[in-house]
Amino acid sequence: METFFLITSFEDGWREEEFIYDEVVCDYCIDALDVPEEKIEDATYSAEGIELSLCSLTKEDLIDDWYVNLYKVSSKS
């Protein structure tokens, strides 16, 4: 099960230069990507994009819409 995601393309209306603030990165993950706040272990912005680490995932999470969409929009290494 994937727990680390790299997001390199962003929804319209979000300005990448604002991602220097950790709270904006978290807000993006919650509001734009629909990731439940309690599942976010760490979310930071780097030159590569948003690095998102998840925690406490269950089998049900893996088939939930937010996880499936997150998997689709993230960059694969």
C-alpha cells in the first residue's frame, strides 16, 4: 500500500508560490485532494512538488475515492 505521494500538478485556483507555507500545503491536500486530515502524517512542499505522507491507512481507505484519486494524480517514481 502506497503511503508516500508526490504531487506535481495542481488544481486551478491554487498558487504554487503559496505552498511555502505548511498550512497552505495541508489545506490543499484536504480541500483540493479530499484527503482526510487524520490520514495526513506529513505534507511539505519542495522543488519537486508536494510530498505527502499518509498514516493509519486501512483496507477501506485503499478503495475510497480520495485515495484512488490521489493515486491517479500523483507522480510515480
